[in-house]
Amino acid sequence: MTGPAESPPPAPRRPWATHVLIPTLWTPEQARAVVELLDDLREAVESLYAQQIQDLVREEQGHGEAADLAAGGDDPIDDRTF
């Protein structure tokens, strides 16, 4: 009789998945180029997923803030940039 099947070992954690190493020797021009790239990436993602992101944030925040909005409170999502 065989025993229960063993589950596979967990996948190894990749250091880049939890830490981002940023070089400290960039020129100001290189640093600006990276910031501009990130801005462009943010805009591209937002243009594709803005509504889904807003829906997810509302869902994660729960109904407590929905009651605040119904009472005339500000929508915190409108103040965010992606």
C-alpha cells in the first residue's frame, strides 16, 4: 500500500521578486531616463487597466468607505495617480 502523495517543494524565492537593487552610480541623466520610463509604464498600464484597478481598490477597501461616499465624502481613488 502506498502512502499519500507528497506535495512538491515550494518554489524558491527569487531575490528580485522582493528587492529591487538600484545602482548608486547613475548619472542624473540616467536616473531621469529611468523615472521617465516608469512614468510611461504607469501611463500605459493605467490606460489599459484603470477601471479594473479602481474596482479592485474599492473592493479591497470594503463597504465602510462606500457609506462615506454615499454621505458625500471624497473619493480617495480619484486623488491617486497610477
